[in-house]
Amino acid sequence: MDELRYLEKKGYVTSLRSRLKQREVRLFQDEDTAKIELIIKYRRQGYTWDTAHKKALQEMAKPSLF
């Protein structure tokens, strides 16, 4: 969860806020969900947040290269 907040704070992804009963929840579009998965994948490989974000964008633009 902290990772999602950080990604939003940095502007890497955006979410829509919605109320679900008493809670506010964040909804992500499919593209942002894919971007989050890729960024986390690259972070787990040891890349910095900025580099992981750049690599995620590159992979999303040209998935055949990865």
C-alpha cells in the first residue's frame, strides 16, 4: 500500500477516488494497473523508482523488446 501512495505522490500513476460504504477507495485504470505491476517488478530487481518507472514505460510502449 505504501508503494501505491508513493507512486501517486511522484505522479507515476493516478487514481480515481470513490466512496465504498464508510471508506474512500482508489480506483486505477487498466493502463495504470499494468504500469504499477511493471514498476514493482523492476523495483524488486533492484532499480531505483525513477529507473523502474522509465523501464516500465519503455516496456509498455514496446513489449516485444522485453
